[in-house]
Amino acid sequence: MKYTTLGKTGLNISVIGLGGLPVQRTDQEGANAIVKACMEQGINFLDTARGYTVSEEFFGNALKGYRDKWVIASKAMSRDYEGMKADIETTLRNLQTDYIELYQMHNIRSEAEMEQCFGENGAYKALLEAKEAGKIGYIGVTAHELRTSAILLDKYGDKIDTFMFPYNIVENQGEELMQECAKKNIGFIAMKPIAGGNIEDAVLALKYILNNPDCTVVIPGMGDAEEVVKNTAPEVFEPLTEEDKVACDKIIKDLGSNFCRRCGYCAPCPQGIDIPRNFILVNYIRKYGLADWGRKCFAALPATAKDCVKCGICETRCPYDLPIRQMLEKVAEDIEIK
């Protein structure tokens, strides 16, 4: 394993971290095995979330006796002060600790949400309060949308210590954000390293990411011990070869005609559908084996792929010429898979 410093936090972490979402498909014994395998491979960074159902609780139990060997990050969707304050307490209780190193405002999707989070009675106020009380060490943000993220880093980059964004072989639109983070010494956490399960060669996918010096840490979701071993294979840490680059180009070509990069240029949808969000969530059903949880996430949306009227406005805006209407139709079908 290789280690690095997580931006301005000064924390020494493994360059590959443990993404805590897929643990939902196992049980406590499975979570224990994942943590054990991670420690054997040198992983010491865990990213979980309030929204990942049992994830915090499973890892809280699995880390008993090993807490001092881990740097823990969690996150919550609350945008207001009271909500975030309550979420922090719940996280601490679930993880069975009185301190976690990093707490993140989870998935900021618009300028309105951004202003709310950093406003007078926003989530950021609760995070600062928790930091002053010694309950959290540092503050971060996660996001999927390119334009909102660029504005966030420009306006509030001095208030955050880490930034999490999708980055992989087919989603490299965030490279300028990574460069901005590097300039400001903000730790960059790469999520969705295998593009929501769409890239089959996980070793190549991680190798590609780790060859970008602006990436601080990558957090593949790992649902069992075998995935941990696979994702920490020695070749993951090697330089990209010409053969690797050819393989990457082929993946880009193969996925390019039907893969959403989450750039957000398709918005706004007249029906209120968050199109990139629909494509993210459907992969919990298609690729992650989390059908029940995925459908609950869909149920929480004000509009979904089922509400598409096929007006086609989104397709005129998409810089990748994706057949969005056709893709949304398939999403609507997959939501109903039993």
C-alpha cells in the first residue's frame, strides 16, 4: 500500500480507501471480514454515510479494538443547522466513537443547496460547532454536478478541507476541479472509480486514477474481502503502460454512446427530473445488488424517469449526444424489476 497526506488536514491515509456503500448487501460478519482484509492490505481510510442504511452501524461494530488504526469519514444530507447537528450525533453513536476525522456535506446538487449549507443557520455552522467541540476533525463536501462544484470551490474552497467527486476512465470532466483542489491544498477524494459498476476491469480503473497526481485518495466500494484483495493488487500502483492506455480508450469508446458523465448540462428538465441522479440510482439496482435501497432512493425523488414525456430538450443540450429519452425509458423499466 502507498500512503499520502489528505490535503490540508495533514492526515496520513492510504491512497486506496474503503467505500462503505456496498456493505449494505452483507451482514455484520461480512463487514468484519471486510475490515480485517482492509487492515491486512494496509487500507486505513473509511468513507461511510448516514444514508447508507446499516453501513455506519456495521463498521462501528467491526472497528472495535481497531479504532486508532483508522481515519474515518462520514457524511449527511442535512442542509440546515439542527439537522446536521443531529446527524453528527447519530454518526458518532453508530460508529461507537466520540470523534471522527472527517464529516462531509453529502451530495450538494445546486447553488440553492450550497447557499443553504453555508448560510447563517446551515449545516456548515453545525460542523464548525462540532469541530470546536472536538467531535469532528475536518469538514468536507461531496458532489456530482460539475458546474455547481466549480462555483462551490471558488466561493467556499477556503472553508472546506476535502472535496469528493466522481472520477474514472469515462468520467474525467472533474479534472479541472482536481487541479483547483490541488492548488488550494484541498484533499480530493475520487468516488465512483468503476463508474457505478460499468467498468469491468477494476484493477485498470484504479490504476488509471492513481496515475493522476491531483487525486489524493480513491474509494472503491467493497462488499466483501475478495474485492478488497482484488482492488489492492500490486499492479494497481504501477504506471500506466501504452497497453493500458489502449485499453482505457476502448472502454471510453464502448461506454461512450450510453454513459452519463453527470456533467449536468441536460438540466433543467421541464418535468423536474434530475436526469444524472436517475442514472446514478439505477446502478444501485443494476450493478450493486441493492435493489430495495435503490428503489427507496427513487421514491424520495420528486420526479423520476417514469415522469419523462420525451420532449427531447435534454438531448439538445447533452454534449455527448446521448439518447437520454431512450436511457430514461430503460431506467423506468429497471425501477420496476422485482
